[in-house]
Amino acid sequence: MINSSFNTTNTAVTAVPEEIYLFLGLYLSFVCFIGVTANGLSLVVFFRFSHLRTPTNTFIIALLINDIIMCLVGIPLSAIANFQGYFLWGFSVCVFQGFIMYFGSISSMYILTAISLNRYIVIVIKRPLSRKKVKYMQSNIALVFCYIFGLFWSGIPFSGWTRYEYEAIGTTCSVAFNTT
């Protein structure tokens, strides 16, 4: 294995033992396998049984899709990079991986917020007034806003406000929050 001794600013990265890279590669491979399997099986259940496709469950389906995309795109790149000891695909792929992981993560947080708001509306607000439920159109509009906000915040690094760069270990990329 090759230890990473560089990053985008050409400053030295602390040498990481090969065992740490191996452990991280194995761990990420395990997470990827479990993530794709569990989320994939959950999606199969939702698509097989139509009575489960409720407006509230559209949020869960969106979370499952986000997780699968991150498990299929972002995690394998990091796992392979950890097995190699450095990010071997170059900076452009690093930026792509950082964008996908940040977009998926922040969109998932917005979707979880939408689920909380949905539950608040159904339990606290709607129940005393009437027995109306949240409709598909409302949940779909909320999902569109979740993805728009996720796209906005994950696109900000391309505007120059911050940037995507290698993380300290040199095998994955993320937003460099400490830069201006």
C-alpha cells in the first residue's frame, strides 16, 4: 500500500499506518454491502405491496433511494481508495464523490425534517381539526423542496464560497468547511 503524502494544498499529510487503511477499506466494503442489501430489500417491499405506498412513506422511499445512491457511488470509491492508500482516480472524481455524498447526506437530513413536519401536521394540527391526511401532492412538493435545497447547498462549493477537497487521510473528499 502507498501512504498518502499529499493533498490539494500540497501540505504534508500525517502518515497513516497501512492497517488503518485496510480496516477502513474493509469497514466501508461492509457498510456498502449492508447498505445496498438492506435498502434494496426495503425498496422491493415498498414496490411489491402497493398499500405501503402512502404519502408519508414516499419520504421513506426517498431516503432509501438516497442511501442506495450513496452506497453505490460514494462508498465504493472510498473503500477502494483505502485499500490503495490514496485516492487513485484524481481530483475531478474526488470532487464528484464529495458532491454525491454531500448531496445525498444533506438531502436525507431535509427529508428527515420533512418527515418530522409531516408527523407534526398529522398528529398535532390535523387531528384536532379534522381527520384529513397529508396527500401525495403535498409530500411530493416537500420532496422536491428537499432535493432543491440539497442541490443548492451541495452546489455552493462550485461557486467559490468553499470547495471540495481531499480529507486529511487522503482517501475521500468532502466540503472544506474551514476555508473561505
